Amino acid sequence: MKNSKKLLIICLSVVLALSFVLAGCKKDDRGEPSPTSSNDGGGKENLMTITAFISRAGTNPTKDNRIYQKIKEAFNVEFQFEYVVGEIGERVGTMTAGGEYPDIIGVQSNEANQFIDAGAFIPLEKYINDKENFPNLNRHYGELINRIKHDDGHVYIMPNYGVHHGEHRQNENWGPAFWIQIAVLKEFGYPKIKTLDDYFDLIEKYVEKYPEIDGQKTIGFIVLTDRGRDWTLRNAPSHLAGAPNDGIVIVDQETKVAEVYQHKDISKRYFKKLNEAYNNGLVDPEGFVIDFDQYIQKLASGAVLGLFDQRWNFNKANEALHQQGKYDRMYMPVPIVFDESIRDWYLTRPELNVNSGFAITTSCKDPDRVMRLFEALLDEEWQKLLQWGEEGIDYLVDEDGMFYRNDQMRKEQQSPDWKLANKADDLFEFAPKLEGTYSDGNATSPGLQPIEYFEGLTEPEKELLTAYGVQTQGQLHSTPPENPLYFPAWSINIPTNSVPATVSQQMQDLAFEYLPQIIMAPTSEFESLWADFVKKHEELDIEAFEKHINEGIQRRMTEWAK
């Protein structure tokens, strides 16, 4: 039986088995009642529109999007998305002040506490613990329930990443790194780049050789200053020092004691290098004033050689470069450190993405039906549709039952316009998902499939990996050790309006006030500005913040060991 017929049977079976309750989640924009979930007497529920706020910039899928249409056909459910425009904090503040929300919110950790403290989300543990009616969700999160509970004992957010099934594979870095254009590495014969000095030396040589790229001024390095994505400005020093991504603290792996580092010597070392690079004309001054969309546009132009960021955050630029055929202007990670005695730890084992994922709001009229939808979408057949697509259209199956794509299919996957019509990325990004391998041995996503990964790369990417003697992007990094039990510290809950929250905000304010000035200052003014920056930190109750984080680490070390 063809896969599409098999999927239809499964879909219909799921619909009948779920017996969705009879209520709607919204009124339509005209003020008229949307068709509710009242049964029409024929056994099928009426159309339900789920409103969803996605806490990142985005573009609505096409109305005839192929995957959303299949969801609608199976469950009589459709989605209406809203995305971040401008500062995420402003939009969150507006929602929490008014107390009116969409049905579901795709949350990222930075804004999670603000929503929770405002009472915006409903508890979800009753669904997760219900093995009989929600077996997929129970199997997915049940053993992790202590890790995903908020401090008040409730589960409000379903983590979107970090729950693995079957074999784990890690072919790419979707997290933090220093990134550099493939063209720069190729130009100089794919040299070994180990340190921060190596990185900027190479960029400087390339800028000197090619002051323009496609008629645009070559930009050596860019620093995004966006409060909702503050890691691009603040977090690099910890990685250069060989620490994993614990956010704005470094945790001593022997004592498990956390310490704020943004005003310490390791940060001074990094920002002094950026100051030097700025005064050498390598750092883009516009990076300190442009917004996120403009940042992506700059990267997508192909004129920016390097950056520090998390891959998932800027990947739209990589996709745009691919679509333009500028394959050698795409970015590869270089896991640099301060000196060669330090082992890089950019790549980590998959961690539970606590406080990031979908939450159901108090405004949703039918959370049961929404949760049953998420339960159904965790089925392997739906996961294959969401991650691989449709057999024969988006992927093929070899004689051994392994999934793969041909060149045309791979090309389509790199097109933002094609994806808006043929993938359900916004739903999938924040929804519970399978990671690892399916029961038939296939990787859950194409990027993790051994026979698909390398063939799916562009020729410049293949050439680069071959030159460095590796087969995957992940192999450019040191093999990560096991994650510390508490990891990551950045996801430790900090209650809104608490002293630690106030100190955290004060430190962010200082970073955004001082660090751009420090980077752009004349070399002669660096030391005095840095001294002022440190002095301002000494006036804060940083000990209270560190105490809270360390208590959270110890609590996790105890509770997560159970």
C-alpha cells in the first residue's frame, strides 16, 4: 500500500479514536462565532481554528500549505499564526498586561517566566501523566516530569527539543559557535583555525584581499545587539574559555558552582579583541543599531564574513544564500578558543530544552482538544510527515527501507518560498517531537540520516569537510562529553520581580549600554571604559543572582538524579 493511503487510514483512525470534545477555541476576526466543536450529527467535529503566537520573526504559510491541509483533513483543525514584530518583550508585556492570549504560544526561555508569573498558561501534567488517553505524551515526557516542572510543581511548557528515542546522531551544530564563510577558508587552503586570534587574522587577510563582495563593502564581523537574542553580544567569552552553553554564567565542573563572567577577565579579553578588530575596520558599526530582520538581510547579502551566533537563530540567512546559489558564502562553524590549551565545548549532547516549546493559554476554550492534537502528532507516521514529508514527493525509500532524497528534493528543502507552501515549520519547531531514530531504523530527520546527510550538502560544503578530513559538520568540533546533570544553567527559573530577576535585568542593561561603546571606542579609551563597566557591576547584588542559580543547580543535581 502506498504511503499516502497508509497515512490516510492512520489519520482517520486517529480522528475516530480521539473523539475530540465539542468546543471551539476562538471567534473569527469578523466578530462572528467560528464553527465550534459541536458535533453536526455526522460524527465529525466542526472546524476549529487554533490561534498561535510564535515568539520569533516569521512569515505565514500559504493558505494551501500541503502539510497543514493534511492536518486539517485529518483533524478538522487549522492554525492562525502571529509572529514577533519588533521587540519580543514589548509584545509579551502587552499580552500579559491585558490578560488576553491566543490559544497556544510557542515560547522561548527568555519570556517563559513572564507568561507563567502572569498566570497565562494552564498546567499540563494531567495530560502527560495520563498514560491511557495520552500514551505518546506520557512516553515522551513521563520519565522527565521532574525536569520540566516549574518551581510551583506544575508543567506549563512542553519542551520542543531534547527528548531522544532510539539512536542519537549529531551531524550538525545548530547551537552556538563562531561562524565563517566557506569562501574565506577555501581562499587560504582550509587552514587550521584554533584560536580567536587565528580567526580574526584570517578575516583581516580576506578583507584586505577582497574589500568588496558583489559590489558591496566586505564586512569582517558583525555583532547583533538585540535584547531578545542577547547571547550574540554577551555569551562568546564563556565558549572561548572552553565552557558549555550555560548562558551568562560559567559553572566550575569540579565544584558545580556558577559565576557571572561578563565583567571578568575572560570577557575583557574577548571585548579587547573586538575593540582591536573594530579599530582595524573589521567590525560592522551598523550591527549595534540594526534590528534582527536587518541583521538577517546583511548576512543573506553574502558580504559578512564572520559572526558569533546560534545556527537556529540566523539560519534563514544561510537558506537565502543557498537559494541565491551563493554556496561558498554560506557559513561553517569554527570552534575557536582563547588558546590551544583549551578544549572546545560548543557542541553538547542534546539537552532537554526546558521552558521552550508550546504552552496552552488560559484563553483557550478547548485545551483538551489541542492536547489530543499534540498527542496524535507525536505518532511516528505524523512525525515522518512533519520531518521528512511525503514519500515519493519529498523523499524516496531504498531497497533496505532507508529514506533518502534526490537532488531536486534537496534543492526544494532549501527554498524559503517552497517551505512556506510545503512544510509546517512553525508548528513543528515548537511542538513535541521525536529525535533520534524511528522504530524502522530511519533517522527522525533528514539531517541525521547517514546516507542523506553528506549527499544533501552543496559542493563547497563537501569540499570543505573533505579538506578537514571529516564527513559531518559536527565532526569539526571536539566530541562532547556527557552533559552535566544540571545542564543547562540558563534554563533555571528566575521568578519575575525577584531580586535575582532585577539583577539579571541590570546586568543586561549594563551589557547593552557599555559593550557597544567599549567595542567602538578608540584603543586609548578601552581600559578606562572597561574599568567603569566593572565598577558598575560591583554596585549590583550579583551575589544574590549567583546564589539563586547555584541553588537551582543543586536542586537539579538532587531532583534530576531521581
